[in-house]
Amino acid sequence: MNKDEVKALLEAVKNSEIDVGTALSKIEDLPYKELGFAKIDNHRELRVGYPEVIYCAGKTTDQVKKIFEYMLTGDNNILATRATVEMYNVVKKLCKDAKYNELGKTITIKKKKVSETDSYIAIVSAGTSDIAVVEEANETARIFGNKTVIINDVGVAGIHRLLSKIDIIRGAKVVIVIAGMEGALASVVGGLVDKPVIAVPTSVGYGANLGGISALLSMLNSCASGVTVVNIDNGFGAAYSASIINKL
């Protein structure tokens, strides 16, 4: 439950629109629901503004199923990241409205309408090989109610491609830049825009890329002052932060 929903619930009790017992049943799982192998944080949206997200990597399909079974009893939209096709097939049997992004490896279920922002997040990638991270970021930003614009394959090997899209990028309230190899795109974009830039290093690259460490270090050492950096391949984390900025 978010703050608006709690306020509405309290107002309903105050106005005798629902009884105390009914109201209690709606909040009895606060602050968390114990599932044995997991504790579902039902208090998170009240604290930070966004509900808990399911990180599927390292979980069994049965664990993911049980988490979804419980979360489907609520009214929140649901996002799961790093999900396999097998996990999706199980979730689809629980909820026919479940959607799977094969590239981004996300499962989304929209149970309620979230107002979309007027401002947008630009998600910019260096190459086609980075699109899996782009998709994870985009699915995250969209389910949190953000308008997004995706600009793919504008890396520094052909800088004219980036410059042809610079007006769109400058129009965003916040920019996510996703790049592997040496990760130079974040610095370039950071030097061209007056908006926050969230850089995501990816594990794309030949041996000396070291699974994204080279791109990570390049982005951390950026001389463009407006660049902040999240972890390797962390499209979710970048979009989460971008959403907070976009809604300020």
C-alpha cells in the first residue's frame, strides 16, 4: 500500500464507509509477509514510494511462483527482473495478464493504472549488444509510471549517430546511458547535456573489458561532472533512480 491508499482507507473508516475489521484485514500483512524462505516487504512503498520488486536470479522457479501467488493477492503492479522463460510460464498460469520481455528478462503484471509522467527518461545505448540492459531499464521505468524514449546504437565509434539525436536526449529530464566496451559514451553524453546522467556499464566487450569492469572504471573516472554510475548490467537500478529524479 502507498500513502494515498492508506489515507483513503483511514478516511473510509472515519466516514463509516467501511468497518474497522475490514480496514484491519487490508493492513494485517504490514510490515512484511513471512513466507519462510522470503519476507515480502509490504511496507516498502509507504517508506520509499515504490513497492518491492522480485529479483529472480538465484531463486528457484517454485520460490518465484510462491512469491507471485502472494503478491497477486494485493493491488500493486508487479515487476520481476532476471526471470527465466520457465519462471514466466509458471507465472502466466497464475495470471493471464503477465507479460514477459525476453531480452530484458522481466515479468510485469499491471493491476492498476499508474499516471504517466509528462517529462521523459531518455535511455541511450552504445550498441545493439547492450539492448538487454536497455529493455530491463525500460520495463522498470515504464511500470513505475515514466514516459521513456529509447535511442539505441549511438556509440562513439560513429559519433554522428549520437549527434543526430542530441535534441531528443537534451529534452529528457534524466538520461540513462548504457555502454560496454570502454564505456566512453557516458562521458560524451555527460558533456553535452544539462540533465543528470546515470551511466550503466555492461558486460559487453572483448577480453580486456573484463566482464564490464573496464567500462565501469571508465565511467567512474568520467571527467563529465554530471555522471553517476550504477553497477554492471544494472538497468533496473538505473531506471529506479531515474524514476525518482523524473518525478521530483
